[in-house]
Amino acid sequence: MNTANLELCQELHELSGWIDPGAGGWSHVPGAPYYTLGFLLRKLPETAPVYDDIGSLELYKASGSWGIWYCVVDDYGNYDTEANTPEDAAAKLAIELFKQGILTRSEK
């Protein structure tokens, strides 16, 4: 099973408190669960129409790295992260959305 790297999982867990039951539980480090790509994608907020376009979440691979792009409707912001794996890119995006106040511990 593929999961985000331990450092990202630790940081994200501190911000979110999320537990991914499908990832097999906790890592060998106390207080640091593993996060799978499917779990992370389901935790990201939904998008909505922006002007005449639809806000979106896009996972892509370019030049050997993975990226994830997210369009935020309320402030018309765009967030883009890149990493060596899609799991790490999604974890980085979730961390950034927590830091920006778009996600909060009370989300889903």
C-alpha cells in the first residue's frame, strides 16, 4: 500500500487529527498515522463554480514528478504542490490548505 511519507503524515496529523483506517493504522512513530491517496483526496474540500469555469482539483504527472492543483472559490486562490509521489503531493496540498485556513480540524 502506498502512503505519504512519514514527515508529511506527522505534520498533517498535527494539523488535522485525521486517521486513515484504510492505511493500516499508525506508523512506528507514536502519533503519526499513514495517509493513502484515496483518503487524502476524499478529505480535500469540494470545489464550486468560479466565474464561468468550474473550480477543480487536478492530479497530474509532469517531468517525473507528481502534482496536485486546487482552485479555491471563496478567495479565487489557486494552490499547486509537487512531489515525487501522488500521495506526497496530496499531503502537501492538505497541509497548505490547513495553513491557509481553508481546511480546519472540524472539516469532514
